[in-house]
Amino acid sequence: MSVEGIWNLLLATPIGRQRAVLRLFTHDGDLHGVAASDAEEVPLTALALHGDRLTWRQSITKPLRLHLVFDVTVTEDELTGTARAGRLPATQVTGHRTGSAA
């Protein structure tokens, strides 16, 4: 399964809905990614795809300084799952692939 492409994400956080754009691409045979919001763009780390399960980590500084761990399930052009920041409750994540990352 290919997860490459541009994904529009919606995170239902305790401080309100947050939107981000995820760009997933392959470079030298490895999966890479970048997440962007209105406030900043950050690289994804520990990015892994196992079947339909996609996981990654990212650190943000806006609207709060957080280290997030994502765990989502990908079904064709949709994804659903959670993001967790330390001991905080998990946040629901949904997404839709909108195009190619090329």
C-alpha cells in the first residue's frame, strides 16, 4: 500500500480543532514526511508503515510546545487514528489524501 501524497489532517484537540497538511514521499527507497500548519513546518521522525498502520513522531512549537506520537490506519485515501502528547489524553485524527507529493 502506498501512503505517499498530500494529506489534509484534522485534529480534535482540547484547545480546538487544528488543521495540518501532511506530505509523505519516498526518497532513496525510504518513506519521509513533513507536516505543515499555518504556524510552522516540521519533519516527521520514526515514520513507519506496517500494512495499513502508519505511525510517526513530530515536535511542534505552536500553538504549544509538544512532542506528538501519531498512530493511524490508512484505508485508500482516508486515515483515522490518534495523536498523543505525553500523558495528555489522545486526540482524534482524521485525514483525506488530496493529491500527489511529487
